[in-house]
Amino acid sequence: MTVALVGIAVTQFIWIKAQVDLDEKNFDDKVTMAMSNVKQKLLEDTEEPAFVLDFFKEKQKTNLFGKETGILTKMLSSPSNNLSKRTMELAGNMKALYKDDLLETINKKNLDRYLREALDDQSINLKHDYGVYSNKQEDFVIRNGNFAVAIGNEGSSEAGKDRGLYDSKHMVQLFNNEDGSPGYLKVYFPGQRNWLWAKVVPSLLSSLLFTSLILLCFAYTVFVIFRQKKVSEMKTDFINNMTHEFKTPIATISLATDSITNKTVISSEDKIKRFAGIIKQENKRMLNQVEKVLQMARIDKEDFELKVTEVNINEIVTQAAINSRLKVAKRDGSLATNLGATNPIIKADVTHISNIVHNLLDNAEKYSSEKPEIQVTTGNSAEGVFVEIKDNGIGMSKDSMKHIFDKFYRAHTGNRHDVKGFGLGLSYVKALVDAHKGKVKVASELGKGSTFTVFLPFSVDEMS
């Protein structure tokens, strides 16, 4: 899909570039036609009797044609303007001899008008610079309707400013014949490139828009695939854990049931009571596991209500610590409490708050690889109370910390499966803390333990 998207983008760029090149060629052809029309009109101007007469008057100082110059002048000034073949031949020879001077005889007003009309005829309305370049002087003799001082191409003070005009590819030879041309008419369009690309802007923008939409959909699809893959893996782990958690009590209940039916046991009331107690205890364990799953399902659907009462957070922590110390003591660990909250009373659901603290303490004990050292601290802030639970456990990586509050997620511990659970504890903690308008955060370093901090406002209503 990535290769296809890149291919589409490259193809679209090639098409748009080809369109720009085609428009540029059409534009160049139109400019060439317009300049050819201007060239023809300037040539026609030199055929006019008035022009020829003025030109000969300017050049008769050379007396190149002797007495024939006077005859030519007289014939050109006659009212009929009916020039003889001999006269035309003399005029042609004269202009050929002084062809380099023809550029200086161009009427700049006529040139400006001819060029403007020719471009209008080709529907070209772009701002342009133009000039008549003299090969003899190696500079422009006319620039944008004004006569220019010829002081050399590179040395001209205008050269830097009109570099585009000097280098313009739009040019046509003026008064050229078999002996060459005295110069060129050049036209330069400063905004030509922008104008050409502006014509394809709608196509370019639409192409970018739809390509971006495809890219976004592609990226979202990949994101969803990876997310669903992760969810699928977590659900698979959940099913495996649940099967393991249920398999043990079921096997225990099965053994206890078989034992009760044994002849040596059925006759003993004490043994029956003991095995019945085992069955009851394992059944209660299974019910608790099922209740956790159902409870998370209700939380996901928001199908629960908080029974808000006044709760002393210090008492909750004290009671939870008493229950957890039994498990911690079996592993030669320690659990210390620091009840620093001077105003520990909040309005919350006592059952859920108690479960939150128990879950966090349970995790702190389970994920300690050696002797657990757990410290529970309470304190006050301006808007509520906080509970901080710090352990010396195995810690978490940065990647794990991003997902620990996701449902069914359990941090990977290699091939070890000694820590039991469904991956619902921290998800439950996050959901219930959010329901109380509180916040929960974690700080952890792999191999150095974790610290969970739960903030709860004095009242749920005050934060809503």
C-alpha cells in the first residue's frame, strides 16, 4: 500500500509537471507569434516613404550616391509617392549599408503599441519588460519604451536589474537579411513561472488533499490494526489467565468432592466439614474472580452508581495495611504507613476507595521479587487528599507505563508466570479514580520499584 501511494503521488506530480511544460510551450509559441507580428510591422515602417526620406536626409552627409541622392530625395518627397524600381534599389542598398543604424530609427511609441496589441491578440496579459538589443553596441538601445544609454552589457548600471531581460529566451531578429541582423527584440515576463504554476494550483491542491486523505486513512488503518492486535493479545492472555485461575479451584473442588464420597471420609463428620469448607472457600474464590470481570464490564458500560458518604482516607489505608501485612510478613518484608493527611475526610464511595487501595497494595506485594518493602503515605493538597504507595519491586519500562491502565494489559516478565491475575486491577483503579474526578499517576524505573500516587478531591461534586 505504501508503494502504491508513493507511485500515485509520483504519477500525479509527473502529470502536473507535464501540464505545466505544455502550457509553457503554448505560451512560448504565442509570444513568438506576437513578436513576429511586431517585427513585421517594424519592417513595414521602414518601407514608408516618410521614413526612407528621413533616413536619407540623415545619411546624405556621406554623399554616398553622389548626385543620385538628390534625385532620390526629390522622388521620395513627390506627392505621388510612386517610387521607381531604381529608387527602391537605391533605398534598399542604403538601408543595407546602414542596417546597424536602423535600430536607432525605431519609433519607441510605435514599438510599445505594436507589442501591446500583439500580446493582447494572443491573450497574454502578463506584466513584461522589453528591449531592443544592438549587436554593435552590445547593449539595449531601447528599454521599456525609453532610449537607453549604451555603456556595455556587463558594465551597465541596469544590467543587474534587467538580468532577466538580457537572458530572456523570448527574442526575434530585427531587420535581418543574408548578411545578418543588427539586433534583437527581447521580451521578458517576470511572473511567467508563477503564472504557469498558478494555472495548475486547483489540480495540485485537489491532488494533495485526496492524497493526504488516503495517507490519513492508511495511517489510521495501520494504527487500528496494531491496536487490535495488542487488544487481541491481551484478551488471549486474559483468557489463559482466567482458565488457569478457574482450573485450580475447580480441581480442588473436584478432589474434595471425590474425598467426601470415600467410605473412610463419609463416616467422619469432621472430615466432611473440612472438605465442605474447602469446597466453600474455593467456590468463594471463583465467585470473586467472576465478580471482578463482571464489575469491569459494568464500569465499561458506566452501569454503576457511586454511593457517596464521608470517608476517612487514613482509616481506609490503616485497614488495608493490616490485611496486606500478613502476606508481606510471609515473605520477610515490611509495610510502613505515614498518615500525614491532617484533613483525611472526603466524600466518596467507601467500597470502591477501599478496593483501590487494596489493589495497589496487592500489586506492590505481588511484583516485588525479593523481600517487599512498601511504604504508604497520605497527605493533603488544596483540593483534596492523596495516597502514595511506594515499593521496591521489579519496576516497569517506559513502554509498559503507557499501557498499565489498559484493560487486560499485564507487563511482560519473560517466561515467568508466577504473578497471577487478569490484568484488570489497575484498569479498575483508573476507572474508579476517574469516576471520583481524581487522578492517578505512576513513576517507575525498571528494577528499582514503582510509586503510585492517587489524588482524590474532597467532594466529587466540587470537581464536576
